[in-house]
Amino acid sequence: MKRSEINDIIRAGDDFIRSFGFRLPPFAYWSPEEMRARRAEIGGIVGARLGWDITDFGQERFAETGLFLFTMRNGSEEDLRRGGGMCYAEKIMISRQGQVTPLHRHIVKAEDIINRGGGVLALKLFDSDAEGKVDEESEVEVATDGVLRRQAAGAILRLRPGESVTLRPGNWHAFWGEEGDVLVGEVSTVNNDLTDNIFADPVGRFAEIEEDEAPLHLLVSDYPKWFA
């Protein structure tokens, strides 16, 4: 992806988020230079990889395969292992109409995926087999706003604004927007996008970036380079 494209996606995404009365935290709007100048006080942001995350999953077709994310809070894997402390994370995302987030599962993370507004969020769901691969035969059981429901492997679950689904480790899921773009919330256990995403097909979690202009804001994938 070109940096200019990412900058435009950030601007448009922020407008879309604001249209629902949702506000991102102040650090979302700091320039790269301000973040670098404040490095000594933002260890919690950099270490937890809070911030902007625009990805085309390495497919170079963001409109068809991609996702807009902003991580607002993220706890400690050490706390999660010992069972106490900050064991949670929260993201806001934009799933555009017809824009697919590829089929994947998590090893550790459980998450609530919430339609915060806009169109319909469609999710294709599978369970894992004994080897952790996609089980194309078994029914899938998930909770939608606390209500258990079962559906055939690969069936589409559709969430309208205000509805949510709880996905547990091993639940394979792909999702996209229908009837418009969707503002998506994610509340989960501690999030590690470096190690806890298993994709059904070979894709990249983060975009390869062509630096055709300066970054408007840093992505979480920029942190290692900027704050080495």
C-alpha cells in the first residue's frame, strides 16, 4: 500500500467514526514527530501497540481484502498468564461493504465482535478440527449477546447495529460489511497481532508500505522502525 493511500484511509476513517459520535483518544492525532519527542512517556502506547492499523493483508487490494483498525487499550500477556490484572483489550474497526477480512482464528484471544453502527456485519464461521484446521462438517455454536445459537459450518451470521457475537479461540471467522460500511467494536482478552492470528490461506497480517509521502500518523507496524 502507498503511504498516501493509508493517509487518506485514516482521514476518511476518522470522519466515519466521528459520524457515530465516537471519539478516539488524544494520542490518535499526534504527529510522528510529536510521538518521537514524547517517547519517554509513551512506553505504554508503543509497548502495547496501541494506535492506527491499516492493512490489506499483503494482497494489495484494500477495497476487496482489508481492514481499518484502531487499538485503544491492550493489557499484559503476563497478567493474562497469571490470571489477574489488565487482561483485556479494545479496538474500533471499519469493515467496508464487500471488504473481506480473511478467514482466521486465534490461539489465545477470545473476543466480542460488535456492530456499533452502519450496515450489517456478515461473518462466515467454522469450528476447528482436532488439528486446529477448518472443520467444514461440524456445526458451530456461538453466543450472540449471551444467547446460544448453532449453525451449519460455513453459514453466514449477520449482525445488525447493536448486535454482537462472542468468538472463542478456535472459532474460524471471516467478515465483511453488507448494506453499507460498518463500525465494528472488538472487546477481547489481551491482543497480540504478531503471534495470535492463524489464517486459513497464506496472507500477511500487516501491509507492505511504499513511502510516497510522509505519514500523517504512525501505524502500529511503524513503531519498531521509529522507536528502535
